[in-house]
Amino acid sequence: MGSSALAPQIHPTAVVDPAAQIEAGVSIGPYAVIGPEVRIGSGTSIGPHVVLDGRVRLGRDNKIFAGACIGQEPQDLKYRGAPTEVVIGDQNTIRECVTINRGTNEGEITRIGDRNLLMAYCHLGHQCELANDIIMSNAIQVAGHVVIEDRAVIGGCLGIHQFVHIGRMAMVGGMTRVDRDVPPFCLVEG
């Protein structure tokens, strides 16, 4: 396989800052916008109209679908322009129109592990931490500082209050208001 086969494939309508770091095998779709502080790991696919802005670190083999916005300023009135970031591991699937905000104060990170599925219209607020192998159904709104541990399954159309901790392998039923911690291995709905 020649080196040209591994070169990033960037659609001519995409706007990619020359300072962005794009590894081999990355594909960037039509009208995507990639900012100067973005690093995209090898084999990652960026769909049409995706916006990656601010300090964003994407690992390998992620799939980011149309209209996702990752790395924008946090929706927090305390934010004063400090350098913060979003760090995403490997082999995640981030579906259409997902938003992921970066941290609020200097050095704070919104972090996503490996092999997670975030379905369409999910929102992750500032300083959220998602572990690995999590499934988040459509339209889940996650406030800041939420922690979700390995292999949790979160049903669709629900809100998770800030500072909530969802334990390992917990399952939260769709349309549930989550305003307190969910212990590991529990099923919660209501």
C-alpha cells in the first residue's frame, strides 16, 4: 500500500486550519470546520458539517457524524477564556448533531474513553467524564461534571443533573430525570 493511500482525505469544501494535526487515514467530509488546536488520530472519519474547534484531541478510528460540534466554549457563565480541552479516546461513534463542550477553568478537560456510542442529539457539558463501552441513546442532555463509568447504558430523551455519578454497568431507562447518583449494576427509571 503506497503512502498516498494513507494520506488524509479532505473534501475541497472543508475548512481545515493549517495548524491542525491530522494523522494518516483520516477522512474529512464536506463543509466540516477544523480549528487550529485540533488533533485527529489515524483512521478517524469526520462527517459533513462537523465543527471541531478549540483544543480537541481525537484518538484513532473514531466516527463523527454530520453536524456534531465538539470543543466549543462551555455553557458556563464562569468561563473566562482559559485554555481547556476535550479529549476523546479510540473507536468512538458520535452520531448526528452531538455537542461536546470543553472544560471551564484552566487545564480542565471533558474526557471520553474508548468504544462509546453517543447517539444523535446528545449533549455533554463541561468537565464530563465518560469511561469506556457506554451506550447513550438519542437526545440525552448531560450537565457539567457528570461521571459515567464503564458499560453503562443510558436510555433516550432524558436529562442528567450536574455532578451526578452513574456507576459501572448501570442502566437508566428512557425519559428518566436523573438528579442523583446511580450505583453500579442498578436499573433506574422514572
